[in-house]
Amino acid sequence: MKQYVVRCAWCVGLAALLAACERSSAGGVPVSVRYPDHVAAGGNQPPAIEVKNPIASDSTIVADGGKIFSAMNCDGCHGGGATGWVGPSLVDGRWRYGGTDGALFESIFYGRPRGMPAYGGVMSPGAIWKVIAYIHAQPIPSVVPTQVWPSTETAPPPPRKQRP
Ligand code: HEC
């Protein structure tokens, strides 16, 4: 039964990805996740897909996601409970690359440039969705050990080049 559930979750993840590819390949536009919090020039968001976690989250899925989080050594960098270590906290409600299902999937599947490995080659989409369910189920701790990512409004302007 457990085997079936795991396989089934994997299929659901794959089906969602395939469906996403099918819809977005129309007109030669490459598959892309929609980032609703990005500013769009002219107010027009580019063609992209609102990716949602295809796995309905319940306590079993969240517990499975927690086990995968440890098994894949996510906690080795993001700390126990994902509260932050050498990698940023994933449970403080603040995101550098976005906290939507689609943005999280992209972070985990493709990796991110400042030290986040791409897991898409070693984790099934179903396993990634379970980890995302786990991350979203964590409460925001009262003490947040990692730094706030500078937001675009408060970040200091980039240093100007000195003129000779
Ligand atoms: C080798 C250390 C390391 C491991 C292992 C690791 N991460 Fe990361 N992760 C990072 C670092 C460092 C960043 C910040 C990357 C950046 O800012 O470009 C990051 C960023 C992220 C982000 C984006 C955070 C944001 O603010 O947008 C997510 C989501 C994430 N990791 C999830 C995971 C998951 C899930 C796993 C396990 C499957 C994992 N990470 C394993 C180091 C790691």
C-alpha cells in the first residue's frame, strides 16, 4: 500500500509537470513558472504557469516530507526544522526566490546560484512536492537566526565605480 502511495504521488508530480509542458509549449514559449510577486513591465506578466502542489497536504505527507528533508541532507545546510544554518531558513516566511509552490519547486529542482544544489536529477517530483508540503507546514519560529534578505526597497544602491 505504502509503495502504491509513493508511486502514485510520483505519478501525480510527473503528470503535473507533463501537463505544464504541454500547455506552455504552445507558440514555442518555453515552460516557465509564474512569479506573481515579480513586477511586470507594462503590467503584463509573461506567459507562464501557476504551478500548484498537486499533492494534497495531510499529516502523513508532511511527515514523509520531513523524513525526505533529512534523508536528502537538506537539514545539513538548512538546519533541523529548516530554521536555517549555512543555508537560509525556509520557515521564516521570507524568500529570496519566492515562496509559492512553483518558486519552491524551481529552487529545489534546478538549484539556485549561491550554493543551493539542483535536486531534480536525484529526487522525483513527488518527493519534492512532499518536501514543499513539509516546508509550508512548519510554523514560523519566534527567533529567526538567519539574516533578512535585503528587499529591493531597502537594499543600498550598488557601489559606483570611482573615476580616475
Ligand atoms: C550544500 C548546502 C545545501 C543543501 C544540501 C541544500 N540547500 Fe537549499 N539552499 C542552500 C543555500 C546556500 C541557499 C541560498 C541560495 C541562493 O541564495 O542562491 C539555498 C536555497 C534554498 C531555497 C530557496 C530559498 C529562498 O529564500 O528562496 C530552497 C527552497 C531550498 N534551498 C530548499 C532546499 C531543500 C528542500 C533541500 C534538500 C532537498 C536543500 N535546500 C538542500 C544550501 C543548501
